[in-house]
Amino acid sequence: MKMRRGILAVALAAGALTLGSTPAHAIPPPPPGGDNLIVFSYYSGDQLVGQRWFGCNQPPGQWGTLSGLTKLFFTPC
């Protein structure tokens, strides 16, 4: 019984180390090929209520309400 617990403990520790070492991507990487304007669009239902953007060597900007369902867009410059 102790042998099974030991093997199970080693297997769980190895699995945790393996899963813990994989990179996490909270935001998908931008498409390849140059600079992109990164735009966060905020929706209330189906209606666009605000946007925030940055990139393309321009100053960042925003308008509207910055809360609600968020969608991320990568637009080439």
C-alpha cells in the first residue's frame, strides 16, 4: 500500500511540474508580419460601447465605456 502511494505521489508531482512549465497565453499572439494596431472593443450585448487602442507608433487612445464584453483585434498599420 505504501508503495502505491509513493508511485502515485511521484506521478502527480511529475505531472504538476510538466503542466506548470507550459507557457500561458492570456492574449493570443498578434499575427506575424509587422507592427499592428491593437484594439480592445467593449460591447454591451451586440452594441459597441467603447474602444481602447495602441500601437503603430501613435499615441494610445480610447472612447466610450471601457467595461463589458471585450473583444481583441489586431489591425495592420
